[in-house]
Amino acid sequence: MTGSKKEMIAQFKAQTASVFAQVREATEKFRDVEGLDSLREFPAAISTRIDALADQSRDFRSKVGYEVAMYECGAETATADALLAVNQARRDVAQKNAPVSRSRLMSFFKRYPAAPSESQRLLWRYNASMLMACDKARKEAEGHLQQAKAFEAAGKKADALREYKEIYRVYPNEITAEKIKLLE
């Protein structure tokens, strides 16, 4: 990012708006996520643009200072972070790591509990729907985990394996994948 502070601000705002529009279209206008099974990674071109925006945001903050960045472009900075959270969370789910996705979204909401303006409200709602889908899947997986442990304790390896596979289907994660390998 080069040029005057005014040029950097204009460039950052324009880039944020452009990436926001692409993600809005890719998510069907930030349609709520019903379940983790509906989440896929963004196409590479969109994911790359989001990552580039996150880099631009960090660069912008370092060049103009954090306070100036938040004062001059607080909504855009928060939006860039929200878009990065969406990208990373979708990638984590696609890579069969729902707990990491959930953790990223929780961290995002600790930092930005509410959208900075009305125009970002749907993006925040979309992120919240991803978090709710993670929480719902986690709760469902916990029920299967209790069953799996009971089957294991009773020596019913095949039944326990079936439950662990269901956990992995509902709330994919590395620990369950390892448990399945051990039981197979």
C-alpha cells in the first residue's frame, strides 16, 4: 500500500467493499447456515482475495497506526476481520476441524460482538449462524460420545465405532478421527 494517508484510506475502503460484495454473493446474500454439512471452502479466487484484504488491513493499521485506522476506517477494519473469520471458519469445517472453526468464531465475537454499522449486520448474522451450527453439531456429538463411551466400557467395539463415526460425520475433528483409526 503506497501513497498518502487519504489514498490509503480510499484504497482500503474500496477493497473492503469489493471483497464484501464477492462474499455476499458467494454466501447467497449471507443466507443463514443451517448445518456444518452445507459449508464448503470458498472458491480459491474469493479465499485469496479475503486473505489479501486481511494482509492489506494489517498493513494499513501498521502504516497509519491502530488508533487512526480504527477512527478513520473502523467499520472496514472490522469487516475485513469478519470476512477473514468467515473464510477461516469455512476452511476449518471443510478440512474436518469443526472445533477450530467454532473457536475462531468465538474469538471473533469476543472482539467484535456487534456489527459496526447496519450494512455489515448480515455478515455478523452469517458468522453467528456458523457459530450456532457449530454449537448445535457439538451438542449432538456429545450425545453420541456418551453412547460411544458406554459401548466401549461394555466391550461393544463395533457399536462404539459406529457412534464415533457418527460423531465425526456430525462434528468432524482430529480427536474423533484418531479414535476411529484405533477402533478399526
